[in-house]
Amino acid sequence: MGRRLWGISGEPGFWSGDIWSPHNSQYVFDPYSLSHLIHGMLMYGILWLVASKLPVRSRALITLVLEALWEMVENSGPMIHRYREITISLNYYGDSVVNSMSDIVTCMAGFFLARVAPVRFTVALAIFLEIGMLLWIRDGLILNIIMLIHPIPAIRAWQLVH
């Protein structure tokens, strides 16, 4: 898909905590890594509900494939355009290869965390992470989904205040 290993600047890095930085989605981790952790927890829960007869390995493989597919969709031209047009990701040009791979690993960490942790802990952690992201970066998994499917101008205006 034409992505660079370390993104548009080619500069390697471990953490980019500023979502307005050109390094967001380019380094190994960024605030959106937390939403990928939630992806994994949600996938574990959903697959446990609908396919609990499948071995954990099979459910993990399904999660891995779905997250990899999401990374491809998320980094496609039309989706990048959509992000830039209707969300706060005004300077989003797609993830670096390293960031995409890290997002997949983080998703799998969420999957395996949900497998070993009590359900109440996993649900509480997902809620805590969503609220934390809302307070920290004015975004999160739920708002991202809402804004991609049905953008709300008032939410976008609130998100753009930084």
C-alpha cells in the first residue's frame, strides 16, 4: 500500500503522545493504541459469545485476521480521505508499517488479557480506557465509530478544541 516503515518522516520512534503531531500513527505506540487494546478485548468477548465451541487458538486467529483486515481498510485511500474529511484526524495520512504491526500486536494483547482476566475487570478496563481517552485526547473507539458512520458536527467541534 506504499506505506513507509516509520511513516511520512522516516524518523523512528517508540511513542507519540500528541495526536496533533505528524508522528501520530507513525511510531510504535500512540494514544490510539489503547483503542486497539479494546478491539482485542471486544473480539474475545464477541467470539466467546458466538463461537465459544471454537478453540481459543482459532478465535485468536480470527481476531488476528480481522484486525489485520481492519488495518488494511483503515490505511486505504478512501478511508484515509474519510478520516481527514469528517473526523479530527485532519493530518492523517495512514499508519506506518511499524504502527500497523503494533496495532495488531496490541489488539492481540487485549484478546489474551480478556482471556485471562475476570469479565468484570475486562469490562471495567475497557470503560476506563474509553473515558481516559475522552478526557485525554477527546476521542476513543466509540467516538471514532460514531464519527465514521454518522458524523456529528457538535462532537467534531468539541474534539477540535485542544
